[in-house]
Amino acid sequence: MRSLPRRRRFVAGLLLAPLLTGCFASEGGEESSDSANGSRLRVALAFPPAENFNPYGADATLLSRLGVTEGLTRLDANGAAAPALAESWSRENDRNWLFTLRDAAFQDGTEVTPKAVATALTRAAGAEPVTAALSGVDLTAEAAGDRRVRVSTAEPDPALPLRLSSPGLVVLSAEAYAEKDAVSPVGTATGPFELTKVTGTTAATLDRFEDYWGGRAQASGVDARFIADGTARTNALRTGGADIAEAVPVSQAPSLDEVTRRETATTRTTSLLLNTEKGAFKDPKARAAAREAISTSELARGVYEGHADPGVGIYGPALTWAADKRVKPAGRAGAASADGTPVTVATYDNRPELPEVAQVLKQQLEKAGFKVKLEVREYSRLESDALAGKFDAFVSARNTMLDTGDPVSILASDYTCKGSYNLALLCDKKVDEAVAEAETVTDTAKRQDAAMTAEAAILGTDAVVPLVHQRIITGVGAAVSGALLDPYERSLVGVGTRR
């Protein structure tokens, strides 16, 4: 493959700058009028980078939604693994898979080689805390000849091609790892858009990557603004200051016309996670009392105004196979009297419905006898405390298929003793055994059955109360075409997105 010219990279430090929600200027200060070159897209996003665009943590999905990063595989519309940087793959034996790479380049001009891919996957596998897609998985990678990479796991992993589609298992060039204890996706990724400038947690500038293997993007770049306030995001779209606004609050949906308002069924479930390690909800009887106090239909009908379905499990109706395979939880503890027990319920305001959900939960729990204190912050200022178990309960909106596309993997990361995103701090022997059993199943239908058995074991602990299964509302300007309305919420802008 030919060597590509290296271009200058411009990265601003983490500057504290005011957020101008209505102003989306291009990097040069003027919007491109050259239709052949493509106009820049102005995108309003709900979540700012929480970890300086670290691709192994909460920012991984942000990078994939902006078209910056890619992995060896991706998820297709049916949730199956499809080619990305790998054009094909085969299973050599229980623990080894061989991936054949396509002809592609990194944004710094170097070639995507088997060695580069093996290095990237090795770095991802060694990240701390462990990236969610690799929770409980020991993964290694090595170059295996011309255009081939061998990826191995310590235990058989039937879902490995799905796992490698995770936004947290992206392939970056050697330059990304120039600093010993850091990784940078700036100018080192492979996607259609290159991250060229970061303005703290308020804005980011992306330019089209001209040598993208999938073809030249129709937009010349993306000007992203991170706007936590849902009303401000919607107003930016309504007033012409943004072309795309993600996560439009249901309260703002009526302000958008039918052409602009796009509703997508997703695999995102809003749940109440109860701290099983310490505090009031360490007692399973108290957790049972909380579950019995909650009316999920009231939340779906009231807070979400019909743009959600009442919670029935960890997996919602967007996974069409789940309803017919659901197993009734068994062995639940009997509910104890709350009797004025004080509890702190925390949530974040990047998704504007969540504080309202928390407020309704407060009323329902207080009616049952709990004394409830609410704590609401922006997500990046809340996550570490939530993972450390500093709250009695946490209201979270989680896409159950986001990390791997595999229904079992979300259970391993969120509900097992060694899970990397275990907000309930659950450590239950029966749950771990059920999840471990599900992880060994190769056949797709049988793996789904095993996942539902494990779901029942988790629900039986009352560590999680599924509240609603969400539909996401995205605001898309009338002049915009090709926005990627992804039920897995991994994509938003791509090669064909333009205005």
C-alpha cells in the first residue's frame, strides 16, 4: 500500500470556554459553500468527553458516533457481526480466530497492518479499568502473516466477532500510544472523520479523512458541541444552529415537526440499580420493598409520554426474541417494611428524563415508607462515585447491546463479581454461575436461552429494577440526509451523512 502524506495535527488543550449552544461555526470561521467539497455538519451531543476521549472508557461510543474510530467488525441492522477493518474471519479452534484485514490506512498516513492491529488490541486488553467488552475475557492478538491477525482467548468465546465490534476495541496507529500511560485517538484512527481539535469538554472539530477505505465522506467535516441541557440541544436545532441534535427530551418532542423528529426503537433500558454491597439495600428484603413500590407503567406513560415501554427485564422489546424466551425470576426475598429508612438515589441530567424519573421514584419510594434524598449531576461528575458505591441507588439508562452486541456480555460486565460496570456492586454465586454457563454456549438460539436464564437469576436478587425500555428521539434538520439512526446507538454520522 502506498505511503500517505503526513499532515499537521492541531489539538487544543483542555480549555475552559463558554458553551455557545446556538453557534456552530466551521474551523475556518465560514461554512463551506463548495457543494463538491461538502458542507460541514453541526452536531449537538448530550455527553461531553468524560476521559479526554480515552477510547477504552465512557468516551468510546462518542468517538464511534462521530465517525472517528472503528474496530475489526461492526454490527449490522440485525445485530450480527459484519466486516469493518477485517474483511473476513474464520474460527481455527475453540480459542483462536483468524481475521483477514482489508487495505486501509490510519489518519496519520501509516498502513493498517497485522502488527498495528495486534498492538492496538493488546493495548485495549490491558486497559485499566478493563474496557466493558472484555469484562471476564482474557484476550491476546498477534500478527499471523500477510494481512492476517490471530485473536485468541483463554477460554472459548463463541461471541468474539461480536465482541470485536465494540467501540472500546478500536484499532489505532502506533502514534496513539506514544505516551506510556495514555492513548490518543487524535489523528490516529481509521474512520471517515478525523478528530483535529478539542476545546475542553465543550466542543470538538473533525475534518474529513480523505483516504478513508470506505470512500470519501460527503460532508467536509463535523463541528460538534457538547450540550448537556436537552432543551438547549433542541433549540439549537429549531433555530438553525445545529443540523443534528441527539437525545431530544420527550418534553421537547412536540416542538419538532414530523420531518425533523425521528424516533428509533433501541435496546436501551432505564433501570434502578440498588447497592447490594453496603447501605440500606444490602438487605435483599429492602430491595424487594423498593421493587414492589415502583410502578413502571406510570413512568412510561407519565415521564416518557408514551415514548417508552414499561420495564419487563434487562432486555426490552427491541430484541424481538427476548419476550418468548423470558424466564420468571425465582427465590426473591419477601419485602420488609421500609419504616423511614433513609436512602440516596442518584442520577445524571445528560438524559433529561432521568431526573424526572428519579423524582417520580422518590415519590413512589416515600409512599412505601423510605426517606429519599436525590442527587443529580452531569454524568462525567457522577460515574466514579457510582462505581465506588457511594449511593444507595442509581438511575441509569443503559444500552444492553452497546458494548458487544452479545446479550451475555452485558450481564458479565454489569452484574458479576468481576464486572467492570457493576453499578449495583452485585456479587452473587448463582448469578456468576448462570452467566458463566451462558458464556460457553455457541449456538445463537441456545445462547439467547441461556442469557434469559441468567437474566432471571439477576432479577431474582432485586439488584436491578428495570423501569422502562426507551425509544430515542433524534432531531435531524430537514436539509440533512444520511443520519445514522442506530438502535445500538454506536453510529450517528458517517460517509453518507450530509446537508
